[in-house]
Amino acid sequence: MELYEKKLTENKVYSGRIFDVYSDDIELPNGKTSKRDWVKHNGGAAILCLDKENNVYLVEQYRYSVGRVVLEIPAGKIDKGEEPYNSAIRELEEELGFRAEKIEPLGVILPTVGYVSEKIYLYLATEYDVVKQHLDEGEFVNIVKMPLSELIEKIENFEIEDAKTIIAVTRYILTKNKQ
């Protein structure tokens, strides 16, 4: 059976600063129709930052959607027309105060494919200069420096729940082990 869903009508029900919400009518592979509620998102970029001593730099911030503080790698939304690579470099400088001349890709993830179009582009920074942190208005973070081994232990012990952080660390380890 060919797997597909054909959009019949597109119905935007909400337009926001960061995402839009749709409730579309679709055709299923068996010819029947159904509805798909989904979120259109520009995507994001996240960056795993390691120093020469194998320390990772994370941000700790209150995440309203889950109602608590989360420890995660620096990340942010991709502005319209912005390349993911440039977004990652921008976020590194905004959130940590580090300016990287070059970053390496760690791949792309689809965090919630059931109803969100968001792609998060993952990167690795190992060479950077310290500059001034300049957070977005309304953004408050604490910078946390931690040995990579401790972060891996926290992931193994389920103390880190942020998916992009877990996947970026995993991909870094897998890539490093192939070299």
C-alpha cells in the first residue's frame, strides 16, 4: 500500500509569533477523508559547545510549557529567511557569550512529527572566542559548565529530559567513536 496523505483544504486557525496552527482536511490512502491538526514552525538550531578540557556549556532556564527549570544546550528559533547554521552561531553568542567562527553539523531531528513541522538543526562548537552574552528581551538563563562525563551520567540517570540535548550528546559520542 502506498502511504500518503493528500491535503484537500488548508485551514489556518491561529497565527502567532513563533508558529501557526492549522486544521486541514486530508485524503487517506483508502480514499476516505480525515482532519489533521498541526503546527507550522520555522524550526530551530541548537549547539553543543565543548571546550578543550571536555567541558560542556549548558543553559538553565525556566520553561513555561513544562512549568519548571530545564538544563539544555543553547538553542533558539530560526528567523524567517535565516540559515540554520547562522542561527546556531547567533544563539551561541546570545545565550553563552561565545563567538564561533566555525561549527560542525550533528544532523537534524524532528522532535514531534505527529503534529509539528519543526526541524531542529544540531551543531557542535569546539573553537570559539569569549565575547559578551546578549540575551533576547524577556530571556533569562544561567550558564552551567559541566564535564561531558557528568552530562552523560545525568542523561543515563534520566536527570536530563531535553531531547535535543540528549540527541546532540549522543550524536557527538557516535561521531567521535567513528574517528
